[in-house]
Amino acid sequence: MKKTLVRLGLVLVALPLLTSCAAISALSSATQPLDVYELRAPGDIVSSDGRAAAQDVIVELPTTSGALATDRIMIRPNTLQAQYLPDVRWSEPTPVMVQTLMLRSIEATGRVRYVGRTPLGTSGDFALVTEVIDFQAELSPDEETTIVRIKFLVRMVRERDARIVASRTFDASAASTSTETAAILEAFSSASDQVFVEFANWLRTAL
């Protein structure tokens, strides 16, 4: 009993010191720059054989949940909890990065006359309205690997009458070999390649 009281006393005496150290550590980490990563559009998108369609496509900034509207890289320990990988971030907030990947993927098809974030004139021919549903790693039950999930819904809207002419949900996943940051980012790259090749193929036929 006496031994327990002594140990407790040591913890209580040390607590102010630990709190002070934690505050200094938090301040230091807040000012420490994070390593920056970016995803690239797939290199194996098939370009159109014929001439580009005489159409302009505007890719509007995707919407998403508050937890994904950030440049931090999300990992979910469970279905209800959202955390972020330490010491790393995306080069752009997730909605902007998805918009960039969509733009680059459409450009690679050679299918349209113009694609951009804003129209060349007063409006484009079509606008892509996107909702990002998933863009995270999820911890596996064994807690030794993760599954990266990317999922987004795209609606193609004809500008002249605001009619939805096509829509589709795109979904891809990839397993990481461990919970190390490098392995998780490799899985993000794999899932991203899958989903944006699928997106590019769909757009080629939808126009």
C-alpha cells in the first residue's frame, strides 16, 4: 500500500512538468512543416482516336463533408472516427485535388475542345457537379494494414437548360501492405489510378 502511495506521489509531482513539456511539444509541432504529397492523373488513360468534340466542359469544385474539406490525409480507425496521418498533408485540400485530377484525366482523353475550372465565355456546354463521398484510409480489423477507399458521385449538367444528362458513382479501393505512411500513400495512388481511369472512360462515352 505504501509503495502505491509513493508512486502516485511521484506522478502528481511530475504532472506540472509533463504538462509544460506537452505544451512546448505541441507548439513545436504546430510550426513544423509537414511533408507534402500529391496524386497524379493516371498515365494509361486512352486518348480519343478522332477529333475532339466541339464542346467545353467545366469541372466545378467538388463538395464533401467537413472532415474531408482539408489538405490533411484522413485515416479512419473505425466507421465513426476521423483522424489524420501525422507529419504529412496533400498538396491541395481534397476537393481541389479531386477537381485537379478530374481536369487532368479529361485532358488526357483528348475528347473535348476545352476543359477548365471556369468557362472561357459566359458558360460552358457542360458542367460536372461532383460530391466526394470517400477519400480516406480505413484501419483493417487486424490493425496491421489499411484499405484506401475513394468514392465520388458525378453529375453532368447541360448548361443551357440545367438538365442532368448523365450521372455515375465512381468507387475504387486498394489495400496497403502496412500502416506505414509510405504504404498508405502507395494504396492511395493505386485506388486513384483505378477510379480516374474509370471516370475518363465514362466521360468519353457520355459526351
